[in-house]
Amino acid sequence: MRSSLARLAPAVARLRVEGRRSSSWQLGAGALAGSAIGAAALCESKTTLGSPVATNREVPRDQDLRIIGLEELRAHNNMDDGLWISYHGHVYDVTHFARIHPGGPGRIQMAGGSDLQKYFDVYHVHPDVSKFLDRTCLLGRLTAADAKRSYEETIFGNPYEDEPPRDLQQTIAKAPRWANLMGPYLLDSFRTPLRGFYVRNHFPVPSWEDVENDYEFEVSVPGATRSFKLKDLRALPQATVEATLICGGAALYPRYLHRTENRESWEQKEFPRHEVNNNFWGSHAVWTGVKCRDVLRLCGLDVDALALGEKPMPAKYLRLTGHDADETGASFGVTIPLEKAIDPFGDVLLATTMNGSTLPADHGYPVRVLVPGFAGVRNCKWLAKMELSDELHSSHVDTHTDEVIYPPNMNFEDHVAKASFTGQAVKRAGRWEGDQDNEVFRVMEMPVHSSVLVPELHSVVGKEAIAEVLKEGLEVKGIALGGGGHRIARVDVSIDGGKSYIPADLDDHGMEKVHKRNYHWSWYWWSKKVPLSEEMKHQLLAGQSLTLQVVSRAMTEHGNTQPSRQDAVSLYNLVGNICNYQTHTPAALTCLYMFLLTFFHGVVLPLCDSCYQASNAQLGLVGSCDITRLATLSQRLLASHDPRHSIYIDPRSTTPTDRKS
């Protein structure tokens, strides 16, 4: 494998040019590693402003800010002297923020003394943090000329430029690679084709020149450590597991940066915008590889006695480390309960193929750990090490803000950030760890979930389908997942925003015969033609377009049910993880191409003169407000219709009057 640090060295190089004296310097990976170690021993921030404020109105105006020179900014590039950055012409002290940075402390330290925008040019999916920084870390400002120089003289080589080529259905982000949000294509095949399988990478994809000889992973158990190569895995018994993977943070909320007093406004504004993903980011495949418990047994662990309770558990966790690392050399790492890894029915797999093909690079080639029923982040890709431990993984992915769930009364700025800025300890340990905080827990198993795939968000049912919808109902399709191995008992669907539901038809594709009860790892498909209410039909007849709110609600055999959309606010957590509330998918039924019949007024027809004579006689066939006949008639009339204008017909006259559409 090419060294991550060697490959990423350009990413941590910066250039400094000072006034009349010209000098240059580089911050290497070793210095970054040293600064990361120093993150725990935070110094007092040397600020002139930089204290958290309550509202945007308390942020000083630019003309009132102290002007800071480039030399002073660049001198504060570490945790000891203070970690300063520039962004949009402002200068911020992020010394205390580094320890709670959701992306890990190393990445924010990498930007010390330089301009943040150069990094966001690569990480273009990063949210706008300017208002947050203004409220919490603002020190002063640069002159316009220095702001321009700070940006231009910050060098950040893109560590994602050398990633392997890929064929993906939909790319969302390239640094790191995110791909394939949910869509109707997921219903084309029960096992998601590889190019459409969702991708959520954290760091650059690692690669090996000679994978057979160069790739290996290490397993460490009490009293023994052993290395494995691919040929060693192929010599062991192979197992196959059907499993759906779903991202634990699939709710693409605006995360981290929201304040309690603004909650109502931003929820109303932001929730609908982010329901494009319907809270789901997942796919299904069949995986083949070696059972994790077989590898642990080979290393000397008596997995059968442990699973039967005949011997005490030697540790709480199995820690998983990947070969992928961020720009500072910090490896990806997560933990899973050891009980899950040794469970004979838990199906934890060291997978080497998916859907009968070699793992693609984005999915962990050559080896990824499959942990069915758990959040996608727990399914460690590019496996480098497995070890037993009573402690969480040291990787910021496992111990930092990203993979924990906070209570709904906490937000990032007013609680986590403020505690850090004022020198207080920020507890994230959660349940099972030594420093327990019962308000916080980690994302492990996934909850019950369902998503609407058809109709798509903001879809419009056009003239061709109106008659069928009026007659048979709106066709609704989607997926459901019990989470944690639970089976789905029922999926209810609604087209009126959850005011009324009817059960959908479930299709498990035979998976209930494959999976044991409480070990059901596969998703379900469901579908239903939901009839329109009489009120909805008459609204269309009254000449009004109709927007339906399509909702699905899944229930497991244990009675666990998705919470309502109205409960979303109370379920909010500052990271946005495992928010499984029922989302609303707007679907519009338009009457634009339907004519409407009334008895006391005229007849409004979306017909031009060329259609009028042909349609006039047929109108007499409709003697009552029969919706089905009316809709069927409209389809015949509109087959050759030119919709440039409409006609209003006065029943007391035989002469049509033009009306502009």
C-alpha cells in the first residue's frame, strides 16, 4: 500500500511570504501528528473578542474589528501559541474549537495560520460556518489585500486526486466520495447493482500495487497477535449473507450549527429541503467472505464458550481499524460489541465479494467488515486491524461528535461548543464506557425505518395518469427495514400527510425463509394504490391542483413503529443520526389538462378552437359529475389538444369565448 502520509504530503504543505522578507515553510505530517497529540493539553485562548455571544446581532461590525496582519495570523499556527485561521477576511481563534471539531482535531489544526476557504474548495460539501465562527471565535479582520494574499498563498493539495476510477450512478461529492442517494432505481433489483450502491467514504480510498502480497490485516486477542493475507482468508470456510446497509446519519439535516432560539424557523425552512433523501441512504447486496468469529477462533478465542456464556467475555468491544486515513494520518476506526462479533447468528463477516463480484474500491476492496443490522459506519472498509478492548477506538470517527446521539434539548453551539470554549470537559462517552453519560449514546443498531421511493419528491402526475389515479388510486412504492435484525410486520401508507393510513402490500423476496427471527438483515419492498378521498376528487373537479403528502409508516414484529413527522422536532439531535421519523413526500396532481363540468356556471375547457367542435357533442354524453367518465373523456379529447389557450363555454350561448391559459 502506498503510504497515506507520503501520498497526502502535498495536502499539508503551505507557503508563507512575508512583506519585504521572503521566506517559505512547510508543515509536515510529523508536525501535524505532534500537534494532534497536543490537542488534549489546550492552552488558554489569547483572544480580544472570541467569546461566545448569544445572537448574530452581538457580532461586531467589520469597521469595529481590530485589523490583524498576516504575520500575526501565521504566527498562530499551533495549539501552544494559539490556532488562528482566516475565512472571508475575518480572523478566528479556533484553539478550543479544535478539540470538538466534528471532523476531528487534526483537520482543523492543519488549517492553522492559513485560509479556510482553500480547504473548503476541496471539501465543497462542508456547511457554511461563517456565522458560527463569527459568534464564537471572532478575533478581528484582515485588510482586503491581506485577505486576498492569505487565500492565494495557502496551499492545499487535493488528497483525493489519485483515487481509483469508478462507475457510479450518481456522484454527490468527490472529497470524500459520496454517491447514490435513494431513488426509484432501488426498486429495479432487490440486490442493488454495484454502480448504484450507496457510497459514504470518510477519507481517501487506499490502494495497493500488489494486493496479494502487500495487503494484510492484523488480529489481536489476549495473548496473541496474528496477521492475515488474502490467501489466508480464501483457505477458510466461506459464508454468504444477505444484508441491507444503511447510513446512520442518513437524515441530511443542517447539522451542528443551530441555536435553540432559532429552532422553529430553521426547522420549517430546512427540514423540507433535506427530505430529498427521505431520511434514507442505503442499499442491499449479498456478501461473501469469512465469518469474523471463525477468524477470532483461529487466533485462540473460544468463541463458542463465550457465546454460550460458559466463559466470561474478555472485553466489551471489538475495535476495527481501516487502512484509510485522513490528511493528517489519523486512521478510520470504530467499535462494535464483542457479543455481536462472536454471535453464531450475528453474521459478522469479513467480506471479499458483493453480489458475486469482487468488492469495488469504494466498498472496501479487498476486505470490509460486514456488521448486519448496524449503522453503515460500523461496517469498516479496507480492514487493517481487529483488536479486543474495553475502550472505544481512539479514532475521532468513534469518539467524536459524528457517531453519537445527543438529547433533543442540546445543540452544538450552546452546549458542546460553549463548554469547550469555557474550559469545561465535553463528555461524549455515553453508555458502556467508563466515564458514563446516560444522556448520550453511540450509533450502533439501526431503528425501524421506511421510505417512499414512488412517487419521487415533488413529482407531478400529468394528464396521462390522471384518469387512472382517479379510478384506481395513487401508486405508492418504497422500502422498509426493521433495523437490528427485526422483521417488518406492516407498512402503512398515507397520502394526506398522516391523517389516515391503509396497509401496504409487503414483499420480502423470500428473505424471511433465509433469515432467522431477530436476525433479519434484508429490506422489504412494499407497494399500494391508495385511493383518493372524495374531497380530493372534488377538489380536482373544482379546478384546483392538488398536492398530496405521501407518508409511509413501518412497524416491526416487536411493535416498534416509526414516529410521526410531528415528532421530528422532539427527536432532533445535533448530529442528525438515526432520526427515523416519517417523512412527507409531496406529489402534485394537476388539473391543467382536464375540463371541468358544473351545472350552474359554464364549462371550462383547456381546448383550443380546433378541438372545440369535436368535443362539443361529446360533452352532452356526460350527464352528471361522474369523475371516472369525465376523466376518461378528457383523455380522448386531449389526445390531439393544443394547450395554447382555454375556452369558456356559456351554456346559454353556442359561441365559445377565448380565455388565455
